[in-house]
Amino acid sequence: MRGGQALAVAATAMLLAAFVGTASNLAIPILERDFPNAGLTTISWVVSAFNVSQVTFMLLGGRLADRIGRKKIFLRGLAVFVVGAGLSGVAPTIELVIAARIVQAVGVALMLPSSLAAVLPQYPKERHGTVVSLWSSMGVLGAATAPVVAAVVLTASGWRALFLVAIPIALTALFFGRRVLTDGLVADSPRPLDPVGVLTGTTTMAGLTITVVQGSAWGWADQRILAIAAVTVLSAAAFVRTSLRHEEPLLDFALFRIPTFWVVTLAGGLIATSTAATWFLFPLFLTEVWGYSILQVGLAMTPGPVILVLVAPFAGRLVDSRGYRGLLVLGAAFATAGTAWMSWRLQPGETYLRAFFPGTVAIGLGMAFMLGPANAAALQHVPPAQLGAANAAYNTARMTGGAMGVAITTAIVGNAAVGTRLTSFQESWWTMTAIMAIAPLLLWFRYPAANRSAS
């Protein structure tokens, strides 16, 4: 009973993080109207600053959870999230809105890796696939409901209400989290966390994400991008060097000697690259080519995520009883097939039921068999004291892949005028299909033979 309540709290945090990360996209046109002197480049940082900050601090959040306590870091992260949401909703200037979004993202970076790590020890190992699948599916549900909910809130109340709407739910999770979560196994180490690694690691993740996110907007040859890229390379080299030498690194590279961890983490990053890019493109296609309204776009994109949420518990039970490899390969193959179908069939003269619906159903089924089970497989052989750090590393890879996917897609679409982007859409979709197709091959050939059945 207590385990189920703890899972509900952790899943709520996952849902909130995905919702606020997606819903803010719909607020950009209204923010542009309310802050006419700011310019779209500045206003877009309401979204970009949130994404960059999540990736930047996720590793640190996971490491702190393992050292200080999963429950402690989760509750603190949720409290920071509430503060950031409140400040976002009352900020008088766009610069303060952006600053508040950074605060909110830091809260997400603290609470996400700690939430799952606080729950898993309350369940036996043979049920971890089910638990992680349920937790992951809530993120998809949050992202899927965001367009429709955001459209309704923005129409009824405006952008401030959209930022504030998550606060009551977060406070409820905070209330119950104090009662049902546990700190679990905390790493017993008197040695301080590597300060150089923390500095260079966060700098590396921030620099990499800013370069990817802003490269197409500023231009890849822009002096700012080149300078940030140079700092990122130097920081990355210093980070790897100190992490390999320090007794308490920010990221323990020994994790990548666990075959199930590195294979699934790489596959998850490839899947995230493709899905983030295609989800970025679908609303543009549906509005520009098929003439859908924002509400119609939200409804059109809902079936796939709903199927994912419905099938995820079954997928979790299946991996718990049958093992990971076959289901992961099947899921990645289904998602690739669905993406390929939509790359082929999405045309001006096509219909939703014939072209879009079959593809989104296939992707939803594939992600149900891939998303949660992949996260569980990545953590399968990780020492209990490192669950927070490992979960942070896995999800950092996914988020970085998502940022890269959107950047690649933006570079392909470029500055083509509205109404002339059909060829660019198709080039982007086929590119993302090719990237996603690597994942099932990687899982088939590199997932360790010893783990092809349930442990």
C-alpha cells in the first residue's frame, strides 16, 4: 500500500515536469503579444532556458539524491518547483519570467531522478519493470494533455494562469511525499563531491545544450556559438579527466562498464532525438498543411500517448516476467515503423484516419514497450546506492537527444516561409526515421546475451 502511494507521488512529479515543459510552447504567441518590445528571440528563452537548465542540473540532482537522501532531495526539488511556478506566474517582465523558469527547471532536475530512486527500493526487483513503466508513462501523459489543457487555460485566463496551474498539484504531492516516501539507501561517504567535476560537468551540459538549441537560431558560425562550443569542449575534457580520478565524481564512468546501462542509454537517446523532433514538426504540419486549430492539433496528437499510458502497465508486467531484450527491440521497431509510415503518408491530400492515426498508434505502442522498460533496463544492474545518479544520467541522455532532434529539424526546415515547408517536413521526418532505426539494431546486436531473459 505504501509503495503504491509513493509511486503515485513520484508519477505526479513526472507528469508535472512533462506538462510544464510542453505547455509553455503554446504560451509563446501570447507572451509575444504581451511583451511586444522583447522580440521572439528573447521570448523563446522561456522555453529554451527551462530545457537547458533541466539538462544542466540533472546529473547533480541525481548525485545529491544518492548522497543526501532521495526523499530529502525530492521534497526540496518539489518546493523549488513550486517557487519557480509561482514566480513565473507573477513576474512583471519577460526577463523575470525567464529567470523564474530557470528556478522551476532546477526544481525538476532535483525531483525527477530522486523520485524514481525513492520508490524502487520499496518494490521487489521483479516488479521494477512495471514500476518504471508506470512512472515513465505519466511523463507522456503530461506531455500529451499539455496542448489541450494549455489551449483551454490560455483561452480562459491567459499565460499567467498557465504557469500557476501546476502549483496546487505540486503542493498536494509535497504533502503526501513527506508521508509516504523514504530516503532509501544513502551512499555512506565522508568525502566531498568532486567540486571541479560539478563545475565542469554542469558547464559542459549547459554549453552543449545551448549550442544545440541556439545553433540554428544564431547561426552555427556565430561567434557566440563558437565561443560556447569551445568552452564546452574544454569543460568536457576537464570533466572526464577529474571524473576518472576523483573518488566521488559527479558522474561515475564505471556505470558505462555495465553493458545494459550504456546500450539502453544510447538507444534511449536515439529514440528521444527522433520523437522530440517529430513532435515538434507535427503541430506545424497540422496547422500549416491541413489547417487545424490549436485545439484540433492537441486532440489529433492524443491517441498515441493515450495508448502508451494504457499499454504501459501491461508492458511493465511483461518485461518483469519475460525479460527486456525482446520487448525493447519490438518497441523500438514499432516506433520506427510508425515514424516511417507518417514520413511516407503525411501529404496535403491525405486524411487523418488514413495517414496520421495509424502512425501515431504504432508509435504509441512502440513507446509503451520501449520507454518505461528501457529506463528499467538501464537501472537493472546498477548498484542500489547509485540509482539516483544512474537515473539522472539516463534521463540526461534522453533530454540532450531531444534537444538535438529539435535543433537538427530546425536546421533542415530553416527559414522557409509558412506554406512552403512540405519538402522540409518530409526531409526532417525521414532523417529522424533513419536515426530511430539505429535503436532496434543496437538493442538486437549489443544488448547482452546474459540479460535476454528476466533476471
